[in-house]
Amino acid sequence: YILKHIDLSEQYKNESVYLSHSRYAKLKHESFLKDDDMSKAKQCHFTQSEIDKIHIGSYEQIEVKDEE
């Protein structure tokens, strides 16, 4: 899954804001162009068990199909 921040994404015309894994902090927000293929943004992918451990608040949970 990817987690799109609803409120932050509405502030931008051409970008959406997603929760992502970070090397230096546990989580961060990252902006992507609205037409970017989010299936390739692996740092933004979360499992259901990871999502269950965080309070996602105002995020849209979007299922991503991994291409292997």
C-alpha cells in the first residue's frame, strides 16, 4: 500500500504528498508529481501490518500491485 496525505496533497496543483520510509527518521513526507508511477517508489510502500502499527490519520490508503 501507499499512503497519500489527503490534506497536504490538496495544497498542490501538480504534486501529491505520500508517507515514506526514511533512512534517518522512521517516516517522512515526500512529494511526487501527480502522474508519477507510485508502484516504482518502493520507499513509499507499506504492508498492512506496518500500517496497523501507525496512526495514519488523514491518509488515503491505496493498494499497489508489485510488478515482478
